[in-house]
Amino acid sequence: MESQRQKKISSLIQKEIAELIGSDLRRGGVKNLIISVTKVRVSPDLSLCKVYLSIFPSDNATHHLELIRDNAARIKHDLSSSLKNYLRKIPELTFFVDDSLDYIDSVEDSINNPDNPIE
């Protein structure tokens, strides 16, 4: 169970990373791509941070995730610049794809399929 401090830091990091990625996409001129930060989990000692990203369209999500992972050090540096008044040490960032929307779509497709096993 997360402490109140972990929750506050998670939401703060989530907001800042979303702004950083969004501004990088706009600055790079990337069209037809939406990357949203769906969840951030911070370890109890605030040394590790898991960032879950939802990437749409998801057909090329692994490529975009690798690009973000390659730029993790720069994202951490930019994050430390924006959060220097709130956190003394920025946690190590690890990025993961949140594929829960794809899972929901597959469940809906199987329910709407005429060969629905439930009926």
C-alpha cells in the first residue's frame, strides 16, 4: 500500500513527465501520435519510479517506448530541473507500456463475436 507521500510524489512526477513528453512531441513535429502517462509508481524509499505509458496508435508502441527509454537520462534531468523545489533526489525512471486499453478492446471484441463462449 502506498503512503500518502508516495501518492503525492507519484502524481507530481506523472504531471511533469506528461508535460515533458507532450512538449517534446510538439517540438519534434510528430503528428498522429498520442502518448499519455497513465500511472506512476514510486518505491517506498523514493529511489525507483515506474512510469506506465499509453501509446496510441499501439501498432508501433515498442519503437516509441525504446526511444523514450533511450532518452530516460534526459527526461530525468529535465524532471529534476522542474522539480528542484519539491524533491531533493529524483528517482530512477523505468518506462513500461500500459496495454490495458488494448486488452479492453480485445475483451469487447470477443464478447461481440458471434462465437461468444458466454452465451
